[in-house]
Amino acid sequence: MTTTTKPAAPVAAARGRRPGGGALALRQGRLEITQFLRSRESVVFTMGFPVIMILIFAAIFSDEIAPGVSYTQYFITGMIATGLMTVSFQNLGIWIPIERDRGVLKRYRGTPMPKWVWFAGKVLMVVAIGIAETALLLAVSVALFDLTLPDTAARWLTFGWVAVLGVTACTLCGIAISSLARTARSGSAVVTPVALVLQFISGVFFVFTSLPSWMQQVAALFPLKWMCQGLRSVFLPDSFGAQEPGGSFELGRVALVLGLWCVIGLVLCLTTFRWTTKRDG
Amino acid sequence: MDDELAISVRGLRKAYGDNLAVAGVDLDVHRGEVFALLGPNGAGKTTTVEILEGYRRRDAGEVRVLGADPAHPDSGWRSRVGIVLQGTGEFDELTVAEVVRHFAGFYPDADDPEKVIERVGLGAKARARTHTLSGGQKRRLDVALGIVGRPELLFLDEPTTGFDPEARREFWDLIRDLSAAGTTIVLTTHYLDEAEALADRVGVIAAGRVVEVAPPNRLGNRQEALATVSWRTPEGTPELAETATPTALVAELAARFGGEVPGLTVTRPTLEDVYLRMIGH
């Protein structure tokens, strides 16, 4: 072992080609979905929690809150919005710190994978689980609690854009808030209280207009209140719009606030995202 | 820049606050060489290597790795560099085969995943979820992910920590195989026997500086160092002499005792002796 040079490795001459960016992103999405589905806790927590909440609340409260609108219907729209927030904001805000702490992110950074592919994988996972989650909630609600599915194309369209804008804002905020957690375990300590408080003040568990007005004003600063309101316009009769704080469903304002949160979330992601833990430099 | 050099470092410096972790490192690693970086914890080994791997920014100095500045890694460069970090990146819910196959997809000229799994000795575990692997088996998976892209240059940060002696020997054979195929290998290690068994040259790093670079058998002028001859007098008292001519001394002792010399040993400083002296013990 005294020689210091050996024949050099063949330099990149006849290299093959790896899959293109789109294919890499799809592969990454599939891997993320597989990981999610195999982790029993996330499936139970994310998919099961909203269904269980609907079953419990529907069994406790059955009165009408307005002509032709039962509390159950009101609550279900809130839980669909909550479900969308859970798969995006909570899911990412809890799991990304764990992966960062374990060094999974650092390992990806050491490969030729383009950075955006990793984010695309997370987004594909959120979208797939979000669709499955919403379908499950709708199926349960239609079968057991007389929820009627939207009957016009316009309502489906509203459902679509409220869900897309809401999930986008919550996904970006989830990625952004993941950088606040310093260890794997603190992710859920950071995210869960935020999510829970938002649910209480945004009109998920209680009829929004029955909350103190200062609480309504605080809630109006965050996306969940607007997601709930947008979804009420999809599933509740048009006449219920008069019961909203603004006297209508205010869809323009829903779009504006959710759009603003997309921008805020994106800026926070771009400025704060870390691939490694603090102690890792 | 010399094409024979895989790595060239001049005046590398990196501080964390007031703590100067790397205080002016100069280093050359030839193509095809196995280079071991040896040093105590906190000597600046990992910081140096992580700068070379493109994970950390340097404060000052000139660094070329495979002809490029690792501070700006692009995906072409990443696909030529393999990295095995210290204890990173567990994918609990996935199987060994799934993880290796997924990472193979990031590289333009990846090796056959099944072959790589066999090569690191995980053939029997290919279908096992990674969280069921032992510490040593997880390390083998780390190595598999480091080599699956067929790198020209492979970094190994304390690769055999947690290996039993047999696994360690198998790993050494793997490194020799890779080296024989022309891969340049840079490894950091605490184990002197590992450096001695594998490395063409050893760099000793202490307090942020490279103290010496030499083939392991010549480190600290080991070959020229005085030999220690020890024996017992007829009364049983141990005697000890340091000499440049141990053979002559042994012949003289043999003549004096008229045959066997009681308790005779002849030793030279071990790599460990030399190393401990260098790092200031």
C-alpha cells in the first residue's frame, strides 16, 4: 500500500440518462404516498380523526340552526375544511421536522435530485390524501347525515377553487412552520395547538356568528375561517348566506384572503426553509 | 488545476462564532486514491468533509472537488459524488429494495439496485422494512445509497461504526473492490487499524489543521523511529533499551545469555502511538 495513484475512474463519457423532472416528481410523490399509507398513526390521525369527530358531534347535536339547515350539516362543512388543513398544514408541519431531524432531507440534498422534486413529492402526497379524505367525509356524510352533494356546476366549481386555494395556502404554511420546530418531536407541539385553536375560533365546532366578535375578527385573519365559509356556500342553501357575518358568503373575500395566505406562505418557505437541523449547520 | 487531483484544498477556514473549527487546511487527494482523514472528535474532520461534499459554506480558502467548487453543487457534479454520512436518513416504512431503487433513479448511470444490495451484504434483507434492520445493517444501507450512483468520488464518514469484526472485514473488502475499480475514496475514521488496512495515505487532523499526511506505515517517521528492545536479567528485573540497531543488540544479548533471552520483545511505535503523539497526548 505505498502507491498513491491508481488508474482513474472512467470519466463521464457514455453516461445514461435518468428520468426527466416530471417523472422524478411522480416517483417522489408515489414514494411519499407509500410512506404515508404505511404509517398507521398518520392514516388514523389524518383520515380517521375528522370522521370520528363527525360521528360524535352529529350524535350530540341535532337541532336546526337556521330554517332547513341542521347543525350537523354546518359542522360537516367545517370538518371538510379541517380535513383539508389536516392533510396539508398539520401533516407537513409534523412530518418535515421528523425527516429533517433524521437526516432524510440532508440525504436527498446529497443526491443529484433537483430540490423542487422533493417539494413536488410532498404536494402530490397532500393532493392525493386530501382527495381521498374529502371523498371519505362526503361518503360518510351523504350516507348517514343527509348531506346533499352540490347540484350545480357553479357550486362544484366553487368547491374546487376553495379547496385548491385552501390546500395550497395550508401546504405552504405547513412547510414554513416546519422550520420552527427544532427537533423531531417538537413539530407536533408547534403545529397541533395552532390547528386546534384555529378550529375553535373559525366556526368549525361552533356556529361562527355565535362567537364573541373579537374572536371572529382574529379568526378572519387566518385561512381556516374562509375555507369554512367558502365550503358553506357550496353545501348549505343560498339563503344561509344572510346568516354569515358579512350578510353573504363573500366569495370574493374568501379568494382574496386565501390567495394572500398563499403569497405569505410562499415567501416564508423561500426565506426560512432548512434542509438540515440547526445543530447541523 | 491538476487533472490528477480529485480534491485540492488550500487555506480552508471555517468558524462557528468564535470557534475556529477549520484553521487553514491544505489537502490534495489523487484520483483513484484511498485517503483516510484521522482525527479526534472536534478536530474539524466532519466540517472539512462536509465542505468538500457541498453541505457547508467555507469562510475562506480555495477548494476544488472533481474540478468544481463544491460551494455551488450542480446535479451533474452531484451525480459523480457519493456520500455516506454519519447516521442519517432512515425511511422506516420502506423496504431496503424500495429505498435503493428509489435513489438509483436520481442518477444518470446508476448501478443495478439488486446487485448493490447483494454487494453490501443485505441480500437477505432486501424485502425487510428498514426500521427492522440492526445498526450495522442500517449502515450497510447507507453505504448502498452512497454507491448506487456509481460515483467517481466516494465520501465515507465513519462508515464502520457499529459493525462487528466480521462485518468490518467484509466492508473493507468492499472498499478495496471499489478502489480497484478506480473509485477515489475519502474516509474519516476513529479506527487506526481501519486507516492502516485501507488507506494509501492518511491525513491527521488536529485542532483544525492537517498535522501530517503520509502513507500509514511512514506516518510520524514510524519506519525510522527507534525500536524498543526489552528483556529480563537473570535476576528477573525487566530491562529496556531504545536503539536504532535492534538486531545487533539482540545478537549481543543472545551471546551474553548463551542462547534464549528471557522475556525478549522488539517493538516499534504503533500507528496509535504515533497518532496519539501527533494529536498532543
